[in-house]
Amino acid sequence: MAMLTVRNLPAEVHRALALRAAQRGHSMEAEVRNILATAVTPSGRVRLGALLAELGQQSRLTEEEWTVFDQVRDRTPARHVNIE
């Protein structure tokens, strides 16, 4: 994991960051990570895992139906596709 040092941070920014972190129950370091991640993550990004989980919840399958589904699914490992 990479490290980052921020120099010459104005005192008022430091205080505001400390307050924001405290309000959210985070450390300042965790709050800065959250702010940076939010700033650089594309807003239109599709989160495939979350999308699939939501579809699964909407399906309203019974436990028995899930068991059948799991038994018949293809477990063959995906093969590498060369797109060049």
C-alpha cells in the first residue's frame, strides 16, 4: 500500500478535517482516505458485485431453489480471452 505525505496544510483545513472525521467517527487518516477515494472514483462506475447481489435479492428464490441452482451451475474455470 502506498503512503502519502501532505505538507503545508493550512490550520483551518486541518481543523475542519478533524471535525469532519470526529463527526463520522473516523480517524483523520481514515477520513482523508475516504475523501480521496470519493474524489477519484468515477461516479458512473458500475459495481458488478453490488449489482449481482441486488439482482439475487430481487429474485426472491427459496433456499430450495438456490440449492438446485447451485447444483446445476457450470463450475468450469473461465478461460483467458485474448482481445488483441
